[in-house]
Amino acid sequence: MSGVRVLVGTHKGAFILTSDSKRKKWNISGPHFAGWEIYHMNGSQADPNRLYASQSTGWFGQIIQRSNDGGQTWEPVGNKFGYDGTPGTHLWYDGTQHPWEFKRVWRLEPSLTDPDTVYAGVEDAALFRSTDGGQNWQELAGLREAKGHLWQPGAGGMCLHTIILDPSDVQRMFVAISAAGAFRTDDGGQTWRPINKGLNSGGELPDAAAEVGHCVHNLAMHPSNPGVLFMQKHWDVMRSDNAGDSWHEVSGNLPSDFGFPIAVHAHEPNTIYVVPIKSDSEHFPPDGKLRVYRSRTGGDEWEALTKGLPQSDCYVNILRSALAVDTLDSCGIYFGTTGGQVYASADSGDSWMPIASNLPAVLSVEVQTLQ
């Protein structure tokens, strides 16, 4: 029987939520790695029982964990993330140059076809790849050659937080970095170029249309339509119809175009989801009403999805990696909040229910559809 496994990373451990295809009753396993920040946990499409987790604390540092049985047991794997060659420097908050320093892994993205190949996006921003199940990591250093000396940390650090693999072209990948922008490779990661034409960051950059330096919060793509990308920027929801060569704004009638995550419906490539947040200084929903917004037109025209969500006195945030979708026939949408709630919709967002209510602050949510 088909079902779903929801992988939740929190400020104080990892939790695994499972249900059958009806998604009415949920079992919660955890906390795994209690007391540790789990920035991200993700599963392999090639082998759903292969999971990877980024375990971190400011005191003990970074550990990569791997499971071969769907999260029942875990083992630490390789944790040496060394920048290739002489790393050089990047911009610091005050505009001076600052050396590259590894801090933590923000994103783990397994290969679409090989459970032993996995990519890691790290802070200070760089992309690493392992081909032996996480035991050894090699930087794809060409990324930092794309004007890396002009990259600068955002409020949360200088992190590579989004990795998208193109299912139609194994040589093509997209990444996003705060605060550097979006980048694309067409040769398997050897060389990269910025793809930020059309972004406007007048409130953050001296040159509003600079080639790099934009604070991109998240990217999304539907696997059946890999030339179309959607972006949640620091401000603005954006769309590209040419694999990032140019972007145009599709914020439309959103109550605020500031936010962190963005996602695409599993079966409708033009249906996208965002969670508006009031502003870059007030990280909570406008008017204290928790609303997911859906566009069935690829942007511009948005509708509020509120059934089952708190519509008063709600002041949580939804972080950039905390929104995900399943691929069941009736597409499920999931998101987690900094208040420790995980909400699920089994009907594409028409109605919602909490499937976990008292977890630590949620940092990330991923979903596996199990057959």
C-alpha cells in the first residue's frame, strides 16, 4: 500500500512522520539526534530507505548522518568539507573581504538515480558532492569562480540552501545562495554562471540589478517542465521561462511578497505555493493570519488557503526549506513552522490539519511518497 514519510528537521532533533495514502492518521518517530539542530534531512528517489541528515551545533560542529532503513537506524559518515585549493575571500557584512570558513551543511540533495551520490550545500557558500554515500566529499569549486569574491552573507549567513537537479539533463543543476543569487551549470558542475537577470534588489544592493549579490530565498521547478523556474526572493516572487536566463515578477495580488519557501504542485506544473510573511524585519504572517497562497496560473493571480489554519494571533515563521509536496494522486502539501507545528493538506491545499503540534522550531520538511 502506498503512503508517505515526512522528514522533519528541527532546532532540537529530527522527527519522521508516516501515514498511509489517506493521510488521516500519523505516527511520529523521534526525536532522532535529540538536542542537535537538524538543518536538513532528505531521502533518495532511487532508494527511499536511504536517508541523509545534516546534524549540527555551534558547540560540537557538523556531522552528516546516513540511514539505510528509512530512519530506523543511523550512522555517521564523512564530515570533511575542505574548500578546493586556496579558497580566497568574499565580502563581509561591512564590505571588507573575509576568508571562506566552513560552518555547516544547509542542504542535502541525493542524486535522482544513484543513492550513493549526494550533493551538499554549505555555509560559507559552496557545493560539495559525494559518490560513496557521504563518506568523502569533493567541492565543485567552479561555482565559487562565478564572482564569489562579491558574494556576501545574508542575515542568516552566506549559505547555499537550494539545489535543483534537472531530470531531463544530468549535466544541468541550479543552486541558490543567500546573498549571492541563483546559478546554473550545464556541464555537471565544472563551470557555473549567475542567472539573475531581471532581479531587482534596490533595498539591499547599491546596484539593484547587479549580476550577483541578490538574496534569493528559494527556487522550485516541476520535473516535467525543467525550463520553468519559480523563485521566492527576499522581496518578490519571480518566474523564469528560460531556465534562469531571465526573470519576471509574478507577485500579483499577494498581501506581501516577502517570504522564504516556494513549491510546485506534483501534477500541475503551473500551480505554485508560497507563504507570505509580513516583512524582512517582522517574520510572521500578515495580520497574524497563517495563510498559504496558491496560484494556478504560474503566478500573478493568487488565492488564500485558510481552511484548518489559525486565522488570528498567529506569529510563527515558515523557513525556506520547510514546505514540500508529495506525489500521490491527490497531491499533498506540507509545511512546518517555527512554533513547532507541521501542517498537511491531502487535497492540494484546499484544507489543512496539524499532523504534529508541539515539536521544536521546524527548520526543514521533506516528503517521500512510498509505494
